[in-house]
Amino acid sequence: MPRSASVSESSEGRDEGPPLQRNQCTKLVAAVEEILRTEGDYVLALRTLTTGYLPRLVPVLEGDERQTIFGNAETILGVHIELHARLEKAQAAPTLREEVAAVSSAFVTMLPFLKLYASYCANYVAALDALEHARTGRLAVADVIRRAEGEIATHRQGEGDLHLGACLIRPVKRLCLYPLLLTAL
């Protein structure tokens, strides 16, 4: 859908400030594009973690290792699928001002769900310890991880680092990145 170059009034007819012209707001346009692009990459990493590694490892993990290593990653994925859909919808806004407002609204709407990160991040070191213990203590775990990483690397070339350890840290890194990305708006 084509977007107009500027806007000076809202749909209610109120003046919302000077027009935002895309060619004059290159940093703002780049920030919005970066948020959408990186959110898509993040969803891919979470999907790789939850559908690429988790099902392969469950048969060889013992006791509470599944919960310790993967935590609530599946729930976090669901939140970010929804956030990404809202961000993609925002991209269709007819003006830059409305697009920025829609991106901001998407984050405000999803903000309560970001509390899920508290337990994931608090458990991250324990997840790494449990993974390392399982990998070094049981040949079957190491073998499954090695095979899964090889298959994922083969099928997902050019999509960034999708090794298990890289996927496990992505939620921790992403949470730290949001303030930087949103500050540009």
C-alpha cells in the first residue's frame, strides 16, 4: 500500500505537529524498519529454539532439564509472533506519523507480556549450566545437539547464528535491545 509523504492532521482533524516527511526523517524511517526486521529475525530464532531444538532434545533430556534449559521460550515465542504481526500491520499505515504511532501502540499493547522475560532471564545461567552438564555427561545429548545444529545450519544458511547457545541467549539480548530501538521513535 503506498504511503503519503507527510501528514499534518490526525483522522480527528487535530493538528499533531509538523508534517513528517520520509525523506527528511531518514533516521526515524530507519528505526521503524530496523524494529520490524529484527523482530522477524528474533521470531525465527525463537522458532528454531522451540521447534528445531526442543523436540529433538526432549527424548534425551532427564528430569527437569527441559524446563531448566528451555524455560518459557514457547510462551515468549507466542508473544513475539503477535508483536511481529502488529508491527507488520503498522507498516501498512498511510503516513509515517501513523506508522510510528502504530509501532508504539503495538509495544504498549504487548508490554504486560514482556514480564515473561523475568523468569527466562533469571534462569539463563542455570539453563546454560544444565545444558553443559547434559551435553558433557551424556553422549546422546551431545549427539542430538550436534546433528540438530548441523541440520539447522544446512537448511537455514544466511539467517544468522542459529546454534543452540545463540538461540538460548537471544531472549536475554533482545530484552536489552528494545530500549535502544524504541528510543529512536
